[in-house]
Amino acid sequence: MTPVEFRRHLHAHPELSFQEHETARYIEERLDALGIEHRRIARTGVLATIRGTKGPDNNRALVLRADIDALPITEQNDCPWHSQHDGVMHACGHDMHAAILYGVLQRMAARPDFRGTLFGLFQPGEECNPGGASLVLAEKPFEGYDVLAVVGEHVDAQLEVGCLGFRAGKYMASSDELRLHIHGTGGHGAMRQLLRDPVAAGAELLSRLVALNGEECVLSIGRVEALGATNIVPDDVYMEGTLRTFDERQRKIFHQRIANIAAEIDSRYGVKSRVEISHGYPCVVNDELLVKLAVTLARRENLHIEMLPLRTTAEDFGFYCKEYPSLFYRLGVGAQAGRSHTATFLPDERAIDTGVDFMHKLALQILEK
């Protein structure tokens, strides 16, 4: 089976986060056909293992990771391999990621003349908290190994087909969900002397929080509820939004600043706020030496590369970055693919060959280094 055929099967049979039961079974069947050892991980994920035959240093390990979950979107493409599951679609390219990993494992299993152990991680649940990566690491599958690197990639329609994108150091933001409850004393809108106005307090809180935005902080409030009327001020206001930062220390600082701003507004307006911050994914921070190695390889292979700016979207790959040297890069699938997370996203499958070739050569270099 070719990686393209593998990808088309996954695309036609997408499953939502932590519901990838048939996806996992299919991956297991394909690994069995290749004679590759594997086991379940994080409930609906699959961890493949290939042990190298070259040299005695078998505690050296490399982890190649691909996510496998789909999104709650009804596909509008009419390709022969379009989604067979109503309301579910691979609209973020995870089928491409899994196909590339499958192709690399095919090659490594056919010729395992490398040092150490290669893990192929088909990871579930990237699209929603707590993130499949956190569940994978909770099982400590790499304990006892000297993990040289965790490597992953993501398709990108902003790069031409086959182009590779890299960024050393800070790359993708952490993600936190904000929920803000403001309780005051409502009443008749014309009798303000009797109010402790949660709407006015909430308006100031919103404007001051949005003012925190900067080069490495993104804060947006996407929902505000104040269920009063033209002449009725409610007792309660509710807001929710997102916070993105690029540094774990700064992340903690912004959490405290949000709490401090809310407390200051409470004291002036006579209201009581409750700030809830739901921690999402950590920052993706790429190991600089791994980026240098990958860029050098890409140039030697005459591949088109681009150095990337900071990216305010988040990825649960950040959990691996906190534990091991890690590399997360982009693979171009062309502008004609359209925007990801939409019903018409259709990556150019020509990128799969480039993805397999590059990740395979990169894996060998890391294991032999």
C-alpha cells in the first residue's frame, strides 16, 4: 500500500478526537502487514516500534509523531475519497501527517540498518483539550530511553507544494481559555445610585484585557453575556475568550496580571469577579540544533525552504517540547488547497512524497548523529 492510498482511506473514514477507534484498527492492520511491532496508547492512538540492527546503542530513540483525529465539519469536496461520515472531515491535514509517518515506517522497516529505536506515534486527540500528547506522556512510553528528538510536521497551504518551513526557538503559542464571571447588584437602569454595575465593570475589564495585546501576547474576548434590557441592569455578566503567549514565564505573568486587573476593578465598582483560566497547550519551542540539522539537510536535498514567523495558533506538540528536544516544521501543500478547518480544504497529495523523503532522511541523520 502506498502512503497516498493510506491517506485516502483515512480521509474517507474520519473520526473525531478520542473517537479514532476504526482509524487505530486500520493503522494496526497496516503495521501488521509490514511486520512492525505496535501497541495502543492514549486509548485510541497507536505506537509503532522499529529496533535498529546497527550497533549496540539501543537505548537511543527517536520519536516521529503524527496526529490522526478529524474535525466536526461536513465535507464539500467531490473527490472520490471524500468523507463517508456525515459531519466529520479531515479538514486539518491529519490524514496527510499519518500517511507520511506510515511511508517513513515502511522504509525504516524494510531496511532497519540504523542505531537505536524508532518510535512511530499515531497520536489521537490533537484538536481538543487535554490534547492527546498529554495522555501519551502520562503513560511514560519512552521511559528508559535516551530520546534524541521528537519530530512532527504539519501541512501548510501558505507554502508552495513541497516547500518546508522552519523556525528555531519559540514558534507556536500556548493556549489558555478565559472565563470571567462578574457579580454585582443590578436593578433599574435609571437608578444608578442603587447599583453595583457589573456591565460597566465588565466593559472596563474587557477593554483593559484587550489592551494587554502585544507582539508576544494575544488576548481576545469572543463572548459577552449581560442579560438585561434597555432599562434593566443585570446582576451578572459573563465573558470568555482566549489567551496566547510564546513563553511559559510570560504566560504565568499574564495570568497574574489578569487576576490583578479584575481585583482592582472589583474594588472600584463594588462588584465581585471570578477569573477562571483553563490551561491549554504549552508553547511549541523548537530545538535550535535540530532546526539547524533539518535546514542543512533540506538545502542539501535542494528543497525550497522558508523561515517562519511566530504563529499564534496552538498545538499539543508543545507537551513534547517541554520534555524532550523537539522539532515541529511545516510542509507546503499549495494555496489551491484552500484554508484548513473549512469544508473545502483539499491538500495537494504531491506533497506526500516530499514529506516521506525528507522525514525519512532526517530520521536517519538524527539516529546516526
